[in-house]
Amino acid sequence: MSPEVVERLGHALDSIDAIAGFIDRVDVLAYTDSRLHRRAVEREFEIIGEALSIAARLDQTLEGRIPDLRNAIKLRHRVIHGYETVDDTIVWTAAKEDLPRLRAQNRCRGRLRSTPPFIRWRTRPPDPESDPSTSAQSPRTNDEPRGGSGAGSL
């Protein structure tokens, strides 16, 4: 399996784990009432679907090895392109029932436990020639906030 495929599968695993953490102590009623929880889970489903879509393009054998791959990609498309018709209970059910199975398929088929730390972020070292203010900074890790200031910050 290529490093790019391993990286994408790792992104999917990270998002699956994030969703599990978001809904760990929340029932379906609290989930449907909480815009914060719904949006967080939906965003992670977007990442899962996109990561698996890219991985499947890079490795055509992946779909046969991860049976739920296409369903995860379809859910991503629904959340993004049909956002006005997303059924929160369907997303909840997918998070509670389908993601543990997808995680197991991803882990077993991809031979991954989690994303290796050296491929979590592909950060380029700062270029002091183009941006002298970054010369003393180290690359951001996956656990640090994106933050920042200025017009280009999110």
C-alpha cells in the first residue's frame, strides 16, 4: 500500500475516533438538539468520505477490502451537497452503528492502528527567505490549534 493511501486511511481513522469522542456521552435527543455536536460529526463525516474517496482512487483494490467504503463516500456527498435534507437520526445511526464497523474494516484491511505521527501533517519547514517571521517556529503538530491572525486565518 502506498504511503499516500496509508495517510488517507489514517485521516479516516482519526475522524472516526473524533466522532466517537464527540458522541460518547450524548444520546440521540441531545445530539439532535445540539448544533455543535451535529456540525462536528458532519464535518468529520466529510473528512472520512473525502479521505476514503482519494484512497480508493489511488488504490482500486481498496473498495473490495473495505466493504463500507462506498457508503461512507455517499454519506459525505449527502452531507455536503444535500445539507438541507440531512436526517440527523440517520447521521447518528451511522455514527453509532456503522463507524465502528468501518473502523474495524479500515484497521484490519489497511493494517493500521492509527495514523503514524510522521504522516499526520505534511508540513513544509518554514522558508526564512520568503517569510522571515517563521524562521524560529517549528511546524504545527496535529494536537495544536490552527489559530493565527491576519486576513488569511480561518
